[in-house]
Amino acid sequence: MVSVLLVLIAVGTVGFHYIEHWSWFDSFYMVVITISTIGYAEVHTLSRAGRAFNIFLIAAGVGTVFLMIGALTQALLEFELGKFFGQRRMQREVAGLKNHYIVCGAGRVGTSVARELAGKPCPFVIIDSDEKSVAELDPKWLVLTGDAASERVLRGAGIDHALGLVAATTTDAANIYIVLTARSLNPSLKIIARASEERAQKHLKTAGADVVISPYAAAGHRIAQSFLRPKVLDFLDIATSHTSAFEMIIEEILISQESALAHATVGSSGIHHQFGIMILAIRRADGETRFNPNAQDTIRAGDYLIAMGEPAQLAKLETLAAQPAARVP
């Protein structure tokens, strides 16, 4: 539409220049005051041909301007309606979530957490008050704009039905408030918090965080280990990455109450012989961890097996661990 207006201005300028033999500037000025409907006096007296040409210019110019205004109004209306209905749709989808995770903060840490959850995939919703940060997120993700420390916003994110929450805003004070509010709303929620400063870790724990992670301390540890134990670090990176082309990964597998594996020993379970999977550790329901379990160690209902193997084989073991014994072939 803008290009049409520019063409019309050019045609009008050329028309007045050749019809009335005016200067280029006077012709251009006449076109501007005509199309803009300002109503100033004519630059020079118009001839009969000039008046006819000006009638055409007025009709075309006013029509083009009104079309531009209409198109702009339509675009703004569609944008606002699209934004409104998009928010309503997202709110409905968030309201339907259960056993999901809430990520508070759309910065580098929060976005990285969301990317990992999306790759699993696990249901999650992001909360951030910065509209610019929200606009840069993956459009397929569920996002709420608001204060993550607000009880109303957290309830809107389904905190009553959530499995866990990540407090990953850029300030420790904000994370402390988020943890306090989240813990009061859902006492059984698992909360992981980011700490920028070491002294904030104690306050986050006191506020109710189950796990506190300092990205700077973790980065420093990783850099040091890259010098001291580079092969070990490379192995762990490969084994814990679901995007790696390496055929072995480490996974945790929950043993259900009715699983055929419950009450079996590591040796009699056939996990290694049947699936080619190594059991690195058994995490008991009471918190005890048995590293490198032997063949006589018993697998109990509620245990987590920390296992390493091929992704396809681990998926089969996970299915076996969740199935009731009567359904196992």
C-alpha cells in the first residue's frame, strides 16, 4: 500500500510538471497538499487540464490514504485479537496440565532447563514477567507472563498438580520469594533453586528449596575437571546426553509396586543378560544408595535403578519395571 502511495506521488509530480510547466518542487508540493487534504491554496492557477488532473489525483490519493488507514486498523485489530485468543488458548492448555514442571525465569538458565525438559519430553510451563524474554522463547512452549512469586500466577500455572518447580530468575532475592510462595502452596513439591551467590544457598534451603545449584560454582568445577579428568568428563557428557550419537546413556528407572522385578535380585532379574544393561546403583525409597550392587542385592518396589545401556533397551526395561507381574510375557 505504501508503494502505491509513492507511485501516486511520483505520477502527480510528473503530471503537474508537464501539464502546468511548474518546477519539480512546486509540482511535488502541490501533490503533497492535495493528497493530504490540507486544503492550502493552489501553488499556481490551474488550467482546465490541470484541474481535471487534480480531480483524478484527489480521488486516487484520498482513496489510497483511506485504504492504508483501513489496512493498518485491520492489522492492529487482528494482532490484538490474535494475542488475546492466543493467551486464552495457552491458559486453557496450562489449566489441563498435571504432573508437570514449572520453570520460573526465562533467562539463560531457565531456557536451558526448558530445552532439556522439551527434549525428554516432559510437560512444563515457563513463567516470566519480561515480555521481551517471553517473545524470544520457542512458540511451542507454554508460557505465562507474570510475577512468579505471586500466588495467583503460580496457581494459574497449576502448582497444585505440579511435580516440580525451578526458581531460575536472575536475582537470589526473587528466587527466595518464589521458593517461599511455592512451598506454602504445595508442601510436597520438589523445588530446585538457582543461587548466584554462595551465601544465598543457605537462605534458599531455609525457604524450602530441596536442591540449590550455583551455575558459577558448577561452571568452575567443570572447567577444573576438564583439566584434571578430561576423559571422565567426556564420558559423562556422552552418557548423560540424549542428543548424543553414542549408543549408551545413563537413565533412572522406577520399580513399580506390582513389577515383576520387585523382590528379585540383581542377578536373578536377568537385566544384564536380557537387556545388556549395567546397574550402576540402586537408590532406595528411604534415600539409601547402593553403588555397584552385587548379584545378591534385592531390587525392591519403589527403588530407582541407575542404569546404563542402549536407549532402546533402557526403554524396554522401563516398561518391564512399570508393568504388573501378571502382564509380563
